Amino acid sequence: MDENQKEILKVSIFKHLDSGALKKISAGASSSMHSKGKILFIHGDEAQRFYFIKSGWVKLFRETLDGAQAIVDILPKGYIFGETSIFEDSIYPYSAEVVEPSEIISFSLKNLKSEIAENNQLALSMLSAMARYRRQQDQEIEHRSIQNAPQRLGCFLLRLANQDEVGVVKIHLPYDKTLIASRLGMQPETFSRALSKLKAQTGIRVQGATIEMDSLDSLVRYSCSACSSEFPCKDLHAAE
Amino acid sequence: MDENQKEILKVSIFKHLDSGALKKISAGASSSMHSKGKILFIHGDEAQRFYFIKSGWVKLFRETLDGAQAIVDILPKGYIFGETSIFEDSIYPYSAEVVEPSEIISFSLKNLKSEIAENNQLALSMLSAMARYRRQQDQEIEHRSIQNAPQRLGCFLLRLANQDEVGVVKIHLPYDKTLIASRLGMQPETFSRALSKLKAQTGIRVQGATIEMDSLDSLVRYSCSACSSEFPCKDLHAAE
DNA sequence: CGAGGGTTTGAAGTGCATCAAATAGTGTGG
DNA sequence: CCACACTATTTGATGCACTTCAAACCCTCG
């Protein structure tokens, strides 16, 4: 089993692949390093490959003619993207940009498509992943409509934290504050002010990209009151 | 073939079912009329059935403890909902409320689940539907972050209109203005003002729930400039 | 040390929400 | 067919949250 095959097995939807299927899907796979700013593909491009993040972070986004940008998602290592284009019109539904130096493996979409067509287990795994994603998007829309900026940020921090941990909690922001801001649908200035407000209202301590607090309780009280889900909400992509 | 089976064949993901599969899925199906305001299930309920809208409209939503409500979707006849709970934890991820007198058929989720597990074609159809939905949600998030209220409304109207039609266009709003407002993530007052603004800026004519315009052009110019997709955007659920 | 990006702070403007009240529209019972 | 009750919609006035623009600050790295 080659390196690429070993990696892709880490993705939840490929976990149960047998070696034959694995071989088919990873045929023609290729890995490469990309530095910050690299555009992997553009919204509307014809989709021929999907991508796996071996290390680093990738931003998925869409933008209008006049330059306004909407973040679709920001993915850490261990995730794939571009794979949904096997349905639809074989067109990427968003653009993808590397936001931290990243090692990315690309795979053939055609191989994936044909394997899914005959491998029911794989189709089921993918369905289940899609359902999870859908739930997450529903929650995202909810957050943007009923949480204000500080609450949204608080919620983001909570999902970065190890939620089972007791005692002092330490969080390291996974990427630029400016990028987190856009991920949360707000301006950098608003982000900064939201963080100050959280500091004042919940007693978190901020030191550059590191955030510390004695317990998650006050943050939960502050953010989760404006959310329809119960607290231990695991949905965000795990940080590193 | 009974009535319920005939109906469910209209749903895109069930279009290709053979009669055996159809029979399995519709076993135990039952149809009933519901009036406006009827709650079909609540976010968090254990999911045992999924629903098909034979006629009417159904609102999917989530709400926080303090009563704030976020609309997930508003579905017309011909659509199903609650079906994604076959993955996840068998919990409904939203609440469902009838917003116009509706005839609803409910089906067993267990039957659907077991049929999907062995029917690859069905799994693929469902995957494709999920991908379509996902694309739509991405767009929804984009709209809410980069379009303002009048633009969002304009975009909504465009998707209600027959986009191929030439000449005078006539649109009938499919449900309450208040409900459209919440569907678009704004207050009723804001909706009303957004409509006035559209009237002033694009020359549409409003008469109660009926809207008329000489062509879609000015609306397209007004709304689509703040969107990453090209104009003929077909994604919204068709009206009646 | 200086350049440049990321971050914060300040001041001002805008869009939407909110509160309040008027108006239009709809269904009901008489 | 009318008057009433009730709801949907509109309009006006005000406030707040977030954005925008501008400038300072900070940190890293050559």
C-alpha cells in the first residue's frame, strides 16, 4: 500500500474500503506541497479531481464579480474537498485556496465516481458524510441569523476546545484572526471587538493567538443561549 | 399500485424505483390532511418516519430556548423531508410545521434505510439529491452574507419566476409575506421596505401578493451583481 | 532598523431591528 | 351584504450592531 492510500484511509468515508477499491480510487493520485495563497481551483472550473489535505489548511469560498467573498468552509488536515462534483454538472461549486503551507493529495474524480456506482458501502458512507455536512450547514445558517458577533465567536471557540476537559482550558487559534473573522461572516475589526467583549463578559484571557479560561461554563452561558442545539456540540472540524 | 406509491414516484430520488422497492418503502405509509399551524415533529424528537408533501407547504425550522427561530427551509408539494435522519442519530435535526393546509404522506424511515442499504441506485439518487441540497445551502449562506435585504428579495423573486419566459413576467407569492421574510432572514417590516425599494429601483409593480414586471432584466441587474452564480439560477424549490 | 502584514482602536455612517401605530385585508356571525 | 374581530401589511421614529474608513500599534522577518 503506497503513501497516498494510507492517507486516504483516514477519511471517514473511505475507512471501510477494501484493498481493491482503495487501489482503484487512488490510481493516478499525486501529492504535492503548496504554499499560502495557492489557488487549487476556481468556482466554475470543470471538475476532474478531488483533494485530500495531508497537512495544512484550505479555504473554500465563492466570490462575486465585484470582489465580495463568502467563505464556504475552512478545512484542516484529514479532510477532502471537491468530491461533490461527481454529481451535478462536474463543475466545482466553490474556489479553493491554500491558507497555510499544505501538503495536498489529488485523486481522480472519475475513479471515485465509478467506484461509488458499484460499491454500495462507499455510497452509504458518503451519504452519511453528506448528511452530517448538511446538518452543519443548517446550524451555520442558524448561527448567522440568530447569534450576534461575540456569540458566534464564543461558539467557535467552544468548538475548538476539548469539550470534555475539566479545569483550565487553553485554545490555540488555528489560523489568522482575519481569516477566522471571514469564516464567521464578520469584518476583522468586528472580530477584534467581539473578542474584547468576550474578555469582558466571560473572563477569558487572550494572549495573541492563545486563549485561556478557567472553565467553559461562562462561554457556554454566553453563546449557547442563542443556539438551538444543546451544549456539547461536536460538529466543527477538529483543529489540528 | 396504491395512491401513496403513485405520489412518491414523483420525488426525484424515487423516480427510478422498481415496483418491489416501491412496495417496500411505501409499506405502512399513511396519508392525512393537516391545517395551518400543525406541528409534525420537533427538533430532537426520535425520528421514525419521513414525510412527503402531496399538497400545501411545510416550514422546517429550529428555535432557541428564548424563542428565536431560524428557518431551515420552506417546502412546496412534491418534496420530502425528515429523510436525512436515517443517518446521524435518528433524531430530527429541525422541527416541521404546516404553514398552508396540506396533505402529507408519512413513510417508515426504517424501510427506507434498509432499502437504501441494499439498493445502490437509490443510494446514488439520494447522494445526488444531497449534493444538490448542499450546493443550495452554500448559496444560501453566501446570499445572507453578501446580499442586502432588497437584493435577497429580488433574488427570491427571480427564482420564483419562469426564467425562460420573455416579455411581461407575473409572479404570485406562494405564501405569507411574513413567512417569506423569515425565509429570507429578515423582519416583516424590512421585507415590506425591501419590496418598496425594489419597486422604486427596478420598476416592478406590486398588487397584493402578485408582482409584475416588463422583464427580468432590471431585477437581474439589481440582485445578481451581488451573487457568485450566473443568472439563470434554477435552484429554488419550484412554486406550485 | 525598517518594511509589511496582521491587529487594534477610534470616529462616523448604514442597514436592519425594534417599538409603536396606522391601514388594508380576510373571515365570521348577524 | 354589513359590521366586527382579527390578522397581515405598511409606515414612522428611534436605537443598536456591524461596517467602513482612517490611523495607530505591534510583531515578525529580512
